[in-house]
Amino acid sequence: MRYIEFGQAKTKVSEVMVGLMRIDQMSVAKVTELVETALDEGINALDIANVYGRGACESLLGEVFAANPGLRNRVILQSKVGIRKEDDGFT
């Protein structure tokens, strides 16, 4: 896996990222397995946003971290804000 150095601390972040846009129908166990498999492959960057699953994806990822102490400290989160989907009532 190739990494880039990020920020003043020069944290090593994998060039490949796991997108979590479609995890809202998965179980805590399956998302845990996904994240741990990514880490086993050297991928330490996760992509999440409050709009994914209308917030359900973020909530589920929070459950994964709560159920697996220390896991949050092993990953880098990329998030986005300000995405508006007014057509379906989610803003």
C-alpha cells in the first residue's frame, strides 16, 4: 500500500480509501469486518458523510467504534458537510 503524509504530524494515510456510503443495511459485525479487512490490507482511510444513508451510515460507524475499543484510533476519517438533498427532504 502506498501512503501520503498528511498534516503537520505527517500522519501516514493510505492512498486508497474505503467508501462507507452503502453500509446502512449492514450489521455492526459486517461493518467491523469490512474495516478490519481494510486495515489488514493496509487501508487506513475511511470516507463517510452525514448524507450517506440519511445519517444512518455515520450512526452505524459510531456503533462499530463503540463496540470495538481502539478501532477508531487506527483509522483516518474523511467526512463531508453541507451536502444538501432538498428534493427528498434531507438537508
